[in-house]
Amino acid sequence: MHLKNKNAIVTGGSLGIGTAISLDLAKNGANVALNYRKHADEAEAIAKQINEMGCKGMAVQADVSSFSDAQAMVDKVVAEWGSVDILVCNAGVNWDGVIWKMTEEQWDTVLNIDLKGYFNYIRACAPLMREQKSGRIINLTSINGMRGKFGQSNYSAAKAGIIGLTKTVAKELGGRGVTVNAVAPGLILTDMMAAMPEEAKQASQNETVLKRLGDPEDVAHLVSFLASDLARHITGEVIKVDGGQYI
């Protein structure tokens, strides 16, 4: 229980990888506040499960692309729990299309959620972490932000931007005892991926050297490690969780 009494925020914590992260942080002793935009029942169920594990769970309605919503959620956590020790920026969407057919709406929607959403929460938490001279920020990016992917110029651009954001904020906050790292998953088998055509899943699996696709827990365990004092001397890193898919 190396995160006991730590207070965490997980964006997009009500579904998929975010759920696995929220529950793993709680298993390690952290109180977890997760946001939702539309999936209220799922978010409340995860918060209830966290409470049943002996930690504090909180579900907060907030649009990550809204600067004011992000600030309001952080303020709520501080008002009720006293601090934010861990921030996990995870919420994201994809809306694919080749560049010559991509609409402005497709581009703006993905960038506003997948990149600006991270800025919104980091901006809200940074003054608190600077003042308390401690904190852990973990940003979920993707191997496609490192290599690009056909039909995902908006998503890949956002995920690449997260890497630059991570390294810059690590430099800006390091002197105040705050670490900032990024986790880059390959294809992870979430419920959303279950509907993916079998041939597409097989193609991704064939790219890996382990010849398997990842589970959400594979990502969650790394996030919990980076959130702990076991990773106190790691910052500005981008760590892949992809079974060797990138290489």
C-alpha cells in the first residue's frame, strides 16, 4: 500500500484504461477522484468500488476540454480531501480520417480533449504541487504519438504533443519535487477495442515481439509505480507498454 493517504485525480477514469488505473491506485492505498462527462453510472460505480476497498472515491462531472471545469474539479478535491498528490491525465478520444478528408471538427475535437484537456488539469494542479513541493503527474500518450499512424493525424499529433508537454513540465516543476512522466501504450484490449475487426487486432498483435496484446492492468501497474516514491528519481520519461509493438 505504497500510496496510502495520497489523493489522486484520474481523468477519463470511468472507462477502459482509466478504470484500471483508478482501481489500481486504490488497491495501493490512494483516494481517487475520477471525472466523467456522460458515463455517470459507470463513474459512480467505480467510485463506490473504491470506497468499498477502504479508500475514498469521488466521481465528478467535468468536461476535460473545459478550462473552468478542470479547475472546478481540482478545487473540489482540495476542498474535500485537502490536496492533490497524483494527477493522471488519461481522458481521450479518437476520430479517424485521412488528412485530405479530415474536417476541422474532427481535428479540433481530438486536440481539445486529447491535448488541451491535459493542459487544463496540469495547469490547475501545478500551483498546488509547487506549493506543497511534491507531486506526481502521469500523462497517457501512445506509441502512435511517437511513430504516427495512417488515418490518425489528429490523434497522433495530440499524443506527440503530450510528449513535448510532459518533458517541458518535468523541467518546470522538477525543482519543486514534482515528477512528470508519460506512459505510451500500444494496442490495449479495452471494451472499446472489442468491436475492432479481428484482422486489425491480429495485425497489431503481429507487430509485437511478445505476440500478445496488452490488458488495461498492464498500463495501470506502471502508472501506480510512477505515482509512488519508488519512482522518485524518474522524470521526463516516456515509457512504452506495448509488448514490443513499437520496435
